Amino acid sequence: MDNYSPEIVRENIRVIRENIAEACEKYGNAGKTELMAVTKTVPPEVVNWVFGEGIYLLGENRVQEYLGKRESYDLKEHSGILPQVHFIGGLQTNKVKYIIDDIDMIQSVDSLKLAQEINRLANAHNKVMDVLCEVNIGGEDSKGGIPPADAVSFIEQLAPMEGIRVKGLMTIPPPVDSDVYFGRMSELFNKIKDRNIEGVSMETLSMGMTHDYVTAVKYGSTIVRVGTGIFGSRVYR
């Protein structure tokens, strides 16, 4: 806690929101981009500060870390809004059972095996899990995600699953040439949206992090996932 300051977090959020608003106005997508606070390694007491600043969307990267922190999160209604928690990290099939009950969305679905396990457990728990299909837009071996060329067929396989509701796409692009990769993601997103696949609602395009969220807004991102920009670089040590 000693390394965190509510005043600094508040100011960081103010600046990020200002940048998002300016980008939305410039590129004609006002009000369409939501700011997610990525909580990796951040103490839950510090995470709770963001609710007071009007951020009600958290992004979790690691199952074990989330399980250790979730009871300390202040997830009650704030200003008429219930905070949501999305899982955004790589997810093993044997870990789905630990988060199926209280995660609002899984953004990192990148294999049929994982989708089938989410579907199975969601059905067993009488719920429908919102998911995003993670796309490896840069074709990087070090990152998860399906190849862009496989995205349509992958989503068509997920669409009939009763325990899953496909809501859109997520990506982590290469750190350079972000304009190129975000542009490709935007084209892919709109291509799939135009297909009107039954059971699929292409509402969410999750892309953009601390270093490139403004560019992501330019290409239609509806969720930008910011950790370091809010809490400081020490978050990722």
C-alpha cells in the first residue's frame, strides 16, 4: 500500500479519460469506449479506489491471484452500477471451474477445447457466460489467440453452444505498428458483425492498453485495458 497513492491514481484516471474523450471526439465514436482497470499484482484495497472514480470494470489476468483477492473487492452497487470483473489472461481448461460462478466475461477464449469446457460448466451452473474470442492478430508465437483467418469458422463453432454467448473479439497486438494491427482487427470485427451469425452479438472489441489505448480508440475499441497507466509501472514488476 505504501507505494500507491489515491491522489496519483485519481489523476492518472482523469488524464486517461481526457485522452479517451479527445480520441472519441476526433474519430467519431463518442461514448463507445469503456475504461477497464487491469488489476494484475495490485492490492485489492488499491483496486477498490477506482470505484470511487467511476470505473466499474476490472480485468483479471491470473486465476490464483483473483481467487486470493476477490473477497476483498468492493463489488457492491456503486451509483446504481454493479462492478463487473472480466478474465483477460490465458486460461487453462482445468481452471475454468474456479471462476465460472462470479466472472462476468471471459475475454480470452482461444480454443475449441476451452470453449467447450466453459460451455459445459456454464450449463451445469445454469448460466450463460459472455465471452470474447481472442485473436492473435500479429501471428506471434508468444501470444495466445486464434489466427485471424480462422476467426469466422471458430465463432461459428461457438455460436450453437447454449452456455456461451459470443459478444465480440479481443486482441493483444505486437508492440509496434499498432495502427496496422488495430486496423486489421477493426476490419475483422466488422466482417464478422456483417455476417449476422445467429446467437452471436458483435458488440465488444477489446483492444488497447497503457501504451496504445488512444490508437485503439481510433479503430473502434469499445474496451481499453489499462493497468500501468492507472496504478503505476510497479504493478508489473
